[in-house]
Amino acid sequence: MPKRKDLNSILIIGSGPIIIGQACEFDYAGSQSLRSLREDGIETILINSNPATIMTDPSMADHVYLKPLTTKSIVEILKAHPQIDAVLPTMGGQTALNLCIEADKKGIWEDFGVELIGVDIDAINITEDREKFRELMLKIGIGMAPQATATSFLKGKEIAQEFGFPLVIRASYTLGGAGASIVYKPEDFDALLSHGLEISPIHEVMIDKALMGWKEYELELLRDKNDNVVIICTIENMDPMGIHTGDSITVAPAMTLSDRTFQRMRDMAIKMMRSIGDFEGGCNVQFAVSPDEKEDIIAIEINPRVSRSSALASKATGYPIAKVATKLAIGYSLNELENQITKSTSALFEPTLDYVIVKIPRWNFDKFEGSDRTLGLQMKSVGEVMGIGRSFQEALHKATQSLEIKRNGLGADGKGYKNYDQIISKLTIPSWDRVFVIYDAIQMGIPLSRIHEITKIDMWFLKQYEELYQLEKEISKYTIATLSKELLLEAKQKGFADRQIAHMLDCYESEVYNKRTELNVNRVYKLVDTCAAEFKAMTPYYYSTFEEEIEKPDGTRYVENDSVVTDRKKIVVLGSGPNRIGQGIEFDYCCVHGVLAAAECGYETIMINCNPETVSTDFDTADKLYFEPVFWEHIYDIIRHENPEGVIVQLGGQTALKLAEKLSKYGIKILGTSFESLDLAEDRGSFSDLLKANDIPYPKFGVAETADEALALADELDFPLLVRPSYVLGGQGMKIVINKEELEEHVVDLLRKIPNNKLLLDHYLDGAIEAEADAICDGKDVYIIGIMEHIEPCGIHSGDSNATLPPFNLGEFVMQQIKDHTKKIALALNTVGLINIQFAIKDDIVYIIEANPRASRTVPFIAKAYKEPYVNYATKVMLGEKKIKDFDFKPHLEGYAIKQPVFSFNKFPNVNKNLGPEMKSTGESILFIDSLKDDEFYNLYARRKMYLSK
């Protein structure tokens, strides 16, 4: 049966600002869903308050409402669009589900005659109410850990007395494991129980007997109205129970699950999905499996919506879960839908993987001074990376190379831990770098049995690590001249980077690269095709690997490569890698728009990125997607293979920008602003000379490389001083110091964390107003797309400030200086494309803080506020296809737009929440106000100085 005829207009609820526990995987799901509905001619209405995402782009839905996610907003939208037939709440994470339930309780859907599709309220209530869920599971014969519900402190104490420790406390109706904890000792129980009860919106917790050391698995399911169910993907957590799945290293397909147990688990998952309600859509089910021969299976939870894992499963298999789930919600059945990758099989065909996926989370503990870095049931990671390889080892290495934490992979980079007690402690208390520490432990000679006993990580994974170390030991016996082709090929097949092999052989990375080329040990590209090559795939979605040569009967030797190079002119867009504080989804927005603009200009577009949560890594965003680390070796091989006209680096944040020097050195054309100009803006000394030559004021500053130099400089510059390392993003390591003791302490600390870095010391303009401007420049003309004034004073990182567009408090004289300085700097830096400039205004003089000739965090916000596709325009300028004068700029904004930062401090209760020059926000929302008399503006302005810390 095809789609329902009675659904012509659908409301989709987005997930709002990015927070820890609910990130851009829902933006990806929502974007896919909107496109899916549009294909069927259905009118789409979207509510989402996040300006940084592709989902809220005017091109994505027929009507986009950038409004707060409240029932008040829902009522306003339903009044404006009486034609809305249904609401689809499953694409916007827990935020959308909670809002949907609240609207249901208030009778809003009923009042407006709106049907709920993709899930039903009963299913949400059963899965969120842990007591109801437990009763249902026992009724249908699915095992659960011993658990009980507490709605009061006293009841919680009684349950703990009955079960004994360790225990798990989980808060009902929360996201990302908020309020959840493992309690080992009775003395910790009271505080953690109170916290759980407090954080649950219905003040209820479930207390479980902890299944410590059990293995954890997730299954992704889809079901249609005919009750056909497909299992899209099985995901195994390398970390055992006790660590939130969002903070676990996960592997697909499952590696250590016997077929017998998998079939049992599969049957249980289908039974669970059928039992929670009669709906069409997606589901994520989590299980614990006992680590003994019996392999007992216990259900943990079921989520009747797309999830973090379904984004991962979609990228892992090439099967677009959100897109298909949307089609099922509007009445299609699985056998009527085609497989999006093969175009020849149906969506009822379950994916088969002939490769391995490894996901590793990315944390940002350095932004939360004094935070508890232990991993547990409450999610703390801010992003994630995914590696695809022919083996677990290759995928694991690729994932570690994608993290951008100054590691080249596992081991072989001289950065491992060498202290026995430290290694044992890091294995015992799960920490963010445990994936590396396991390697260090094996290198130190700690037996696998001991590592297993401490971590409870399955022996199979530990043996894979051991093999890697054995290979490193073997290669280290040789020199670059004596290393055999067999060993080199084996190292590459197991994912070791050229840099790591160079470390083992004590030579340069370039020598290893040349040796590889000479011996014909080259990367080949394989398709992610959902069907293990049983059917031809039509979608160019690739990962790299190394293979043995095949010999033909005539003696010629070759290696099979699925990536066929066309004769079209091509451009490469470098993605922004994993989400982190300081570099979030706004750069993915820019990359996607860059790809679309280049396609409009007739180029074949090639995307390189390793972030599974985002729209840029969707299989049909670019003409070709290489799901690879944004890591020099991988990028260089792709560029040599594809031979593009050039590479766009200014849309992928600091990740892409950092590769500009290498690209330039290797003679690869950087489209838009040249490396020399990018470097000039980063080099404080040269940049200040440029400002001086153009008669533009800037705060007094100096550059120091030691604590002594810094102290000498302090006498010239006067306190307070702003101290920061060069070439960092999101204000990393920035601090305001007010005396020599503080200065010395901070400089010593910075040089320990980032050795050989130049430190910049600026005189801090106390009490100044901060503003910023974004502009597009074509080398001759400059067009300012937006000038924003920060509500908070200068000294709070721009990413943590409430930025108001247009400014509310700057006189004509100051505004003219900002415009003049912006134009002068953009032209002096030979900018081609985007530039962001930050200003401090004191006594009516506009000083320059910094200039970044690249896409900035605020570009999507300005584009949404003024309803103009600025990244599209800027990309066409970078490509030399258009000049500023070719565009008809018509910005439209009534009143003001405010970019409001959103923080995830609730994940780190003991951390100092003061704001300063180092960025701490994880996302943002947009607020439109008609006038400055608006109460919300007044409240923001009244609190503006509350948080400033040094």
C-alpha cells in the first residue's frame, strides 16, 4: 500500500540547541526526514530554535519557525497553519518527544485535530516510565536486571537496603543519562539518589542491581504498518556495562556475539518493539549479555525514535534510517521502498557489512577545569568520530587518527603513558583516553588476563591490541631501507599511519610515504554499499584500505579500486571532523552549503569527513563522499587519486585550516584565501604590522616563548593581561591575569600542555564593549553580511556571548570605524571568501582583537536572521565564479536577532561556571525580539556582567 492520501501537511519538531547528550545526529535525522517528506509532495512545517544547523535552512522546509521549543510556540504555529494534518516528533530526540507529550497532556493535538505519526504516546510513556516498562517486559517474558522504582528518598533507601551494592540509579524522562550514576559505596548513595530524583521531570528514579562487567549491545530496528521488521545494524560496545553508550567505544557489526545469541537477541528486540505499541518507524534497543558461556540476555531499554546510534548505524551501513522511518510513518511499507544505495533492492533487504566500523567519542574535559573525568552512566562526550576499515584494527586506528587530539593512532608516537601505577589507575577508572592506555599497558608487559580482569573488556578486543603491538615490535627491528613490502603492507592493512611507521623506523614520514609508493603499497577505495557487493551500488560513498595485489593470467598485477575518477572538473571540501566546544555544527552547515554551491557552478563535489552525526557525511550531499579521517595522509592520497582543481579549507573550521600549510607546501591549490594570508592572520606579530601600516588601532601586545619573557613583557604592557597560545580554537588556554604570580603560573602551565608554542600577551581592555563583523570579500570589494554587538563585556569568549544583530548600543561614529576597519583588513589580507573580525570598543575607539579569514561560528546565525544564503555566495566567490557586484543582497530582519549560547554544565556539577576568554558553550539558539524593550532582552542585559571570570 502506498502513502496515505490524508497526510498533506506535517509538522516536524527539531531538537533545539546542541547539548551534551543530544547533538547534531538529530539535526541529521530531521534534515533527512524533511527531504523525505518533500519527495512525496507533502508540505513541511518545522519548529527548531537552533540557527547553526542545516535543518533550519530555509531550503529544507516549506515553513521554518526558529522559535523556542515550547507548547506556546506549537499553538502559535498550529493557529498560523490550520492545514497541518500530523506531527512527527521522533526526529528531534528527547526534547521533541518531551514537548510532544506535554502538548498531548494539554490537549493541544486534539484541539487542533493533529494526528501523531511515527510513534504513539503510549509507546513513549511505556519506554520512559521505567516501572511500566519493567512490568511489560516481564509480562512478555524478557529478562530484566532486578530493579525497583522510587518516587521518594525514603523508598530509594529501602530499595538499596534490599538489593545491596553496587547499584545503578537512573532518572526517568531524561536525556544522555542525566541523573544516572553507579553507586559502589553506601556513603555515596544519599547524594546521588537526591540528584536523580531532583533531575527527573517527574521526580522518579529506577534503581537497578548493577550488571558490572556484562557486555552491552544495541540493535537498530525499523517496522512498517504490515508488521515487517528489519534489523539494520548490530552495534557492540567495546566498553562493558557501566559506561553510557554515548561515551563508549562502539563497533559494528558485533564482534564477539555468537550467532545463536544474536538470533535470540534479534527475536527479543522484535518482540519488544511489537509490544510497546502499534506504530510505524524506527526503534533502538539496548541489551546486556553475561560474559560467560551461558550468554544470558537482559533488556536495558528501548527508544521508539531515531537516536544517536541510528545516525551511526545509517553511516555504518549506508541505510538511511531516518529517511526510511519517515516514509513508513506516512504509510509506505518496506517492500515498496527502494534501497537508497543500490536502487535495485528494496528497503526490506537487511544490510550486510563486509567491513568494520569503530566509533570513538570526543570529550572536552579541558574546558571544564576541575571536572570529574570518570566515564559512567551520565554521558559527557561532545562529539564522535567513526573509522571504516577492512578489519577492526584498521577501523580502530582510523578512528583514533580522526580525534584531533595530537595522536597519530594507537602507540608508536612517543606519547603513551610509561608509569605503571598511572596505567593501572586509568584502566581501573574508565577515562577518556582508555582506548590508548590499553596499548600502553600491553607495551609495558601487563598481561592481557590482568587488563581483562580490571576493565572487563572482552579478550577478543585485547588480543587485537596485542597483535598491533607485536607488529610494532617486529617493524622496529628494521630500518627504512631493510623493511620488507610484506611487513609494510601488513602495517598499513592494520591501520598504522606513515607517521607511526616512521616513528618505529626512526625516519621521516615522507620517507615511509616514498617507500610505499616505490613498493606500490597504495590505498584503494571501497564502496559502502549495504549489501557486501552482492548488488551493484549506485551511490559513491567510499572508505580506504590496503589490499594484496591480484595477478591476472597474463601476469599483470593490480589492486581493485571501486572509486572511478571522472574527467569532470572537481573540488574537494574538507570537513570539520568531530564536534567539540569551539567547533560545532555551524561548520558542517558551511561545508554542506559549500558543496551545494560548487555543484551549482558545475563542479563535481568531493567531501572528506569522519563525523557520523552530520549532514555533510550523508551519502547524497556531495557527488562523492570519502568517509576518512581529516588527517594529512588520508587527504593527500584522496587528492592524488582525484586530482581536483583545488581544495576549500575555509569552511571546515580550524580542522581544515590547519591543513592549509601542508596543502600549500605540496603545491595543492587552496581555493579562496591563500595559505599566506591565513597564516598572516594567525601570526600576531605580522598581523599587527599590517594593522599598523593601515593605521588601525589594536591593544598593546607582545609575544613570549618562556615565562621569563612573559614577565619582562608584563612591565611594558600593564595588567590586566590576556594570555593565549597561538593557533588554537575556541579560546583554548586563554586567561586574563592580574598580577605576576598569576601570569607565571598560567604561562608555565600552558607551555607544559602545549610545548614550543608562542604565547600572545595582550593588554586587556577592561570594561570594553565587544563586537564582531562577518564579511565576504572578492579581493576588490567587501560586503559586510552582519555586525553584531555582544551583550556581555569584552573578555567573555565570543562563542559564549549573547550576540545581537544589528548592534543595539553603538553610535554612528563607532559603526563607521567598524565598517572601515573590516573593509581595510579584508582587502589587506587579500581575502577571497569569508572573514570574521572581532573588535573591542573603549572610549569610542574601535580596537581589533583578531581577524579570521574563514567561515565563523556566526555565519549561519546571520544567514538565518537575514534570510540570505551567504555561504553559497562566499563559495562562488572562492571559486572565482562570481564577484560581490554580481549578487543582489536583500537582507531582511524586523527588530533584532540574538544568538544565545547554551551550556551543558549540568554534566559537570562541581565545575566553576564562570565565563571567561575560554569558550564553554556546547550550542546555541536564536531569539527574535521586536524591540529592546522586550523583557527577554532586558533580563539578558541586566545579567551581562554576572559571569565574567579571569
